[in-house]
Amino acid sequence: LTGAQDGSVRMFEWGHAQQITCFRSGGNSRVTRMRFNYQGNKFGIVDADGYISLYQTNWKCCPLTGTSPKPYLTWQCHNKTANDFVFISSSSLIATAGFSSDNRNICLWDTLVSPTNSLVHAFICHDSGATVLAYAPKHQLLISGGRKGFTCVIDLRQKQQQQLLQSHDSPVKAIAVDPTEEYFVTGSAE
């Protein structure tokens, strides 16, 4: 699965020289992150306009009609930009990281309800916007990085921030959690 600056999203399969599906054509907002759910049957994208779109992976273009796949869900999760997201446990609960004018830069969403009522909880822990997310399922922790180099640890069971750490002097760009969830590592723009 590839996402591009021109907003296009294309799927390729090993052994095929050409794409098997174009989920989104060019001319859209820049794709900032794409992720598959844990089962691999769905994926999502977030873009520079603050939107998230969710798709089924088993969709293939119909050669007779030429119809393109449509997302089964699209909504604006941040009003300035969306930088990252993670599927939480099942595919119906999603956390997003981005930049919103009201400083709700980490949001938890339930995709099984209407988009107008889908915001479960919003966290204000990165005043200049959140750049990256990681999820630690065993401990139900959400770890986010921000533009000013801070890393925030959120307990999803209690829906509250546990820690805010100054981990870098520049934007946090990557977070990885070890398989035992004993450690996490952050990487920055510097």
C-alpha cells in the first residue's frame, strides 16, 4: 500500500508489475499516514487536511465498469491537519494525532456511531500539535509525540494523561514499543 504527496493511495501485490487497485487518485490532500488494522482486512489513511478514511482491503477494481473503491467511513478528525492514527484493539476504536485549533490534538473515536457523535475523548497534551502515535495493547497505553519534542503517555482505561516527558528538542517523528511493552523508543526530526 502506498500513499503519496499528491494524495493518491495505491495497492500492489507481490509478483504483479502494476497496481491492483487505486483507492484514491491524485489531486487530493497529501497522505500523512496509512496503517492496516490487526486483522489486515481494513486500512486507514489520514491526510494533511485533517481527514481520516477507512477502506476494506479486499476491494479490487472492476475492469468492466472501472469503478474505484470508496471508503466506508470518512470524517474530519482534526481541523488543521491529521498526522497519525492507530487502531485500538478492534478496528472500531481509533486514536488520531494531529493539530486542531481547540488543542484537542489526540482524539479517541468510535467508528460504530455517526461521525457527529463518534468522539469518545479528546486529550490536550501537545499545544502545537501531535505528530506520531503508538499503542501498547497489553497495558492499554497510548504514546504520542509532539512538535515541541514532548512525549505523552495516556492511560486509555482511565482516559487520562499519565506522563509528559521532554524527550527531544525537535518534533518527535517516530515511536516504537518493544514486544514486552517494557520500553518505548522515540526518534526526532534532528
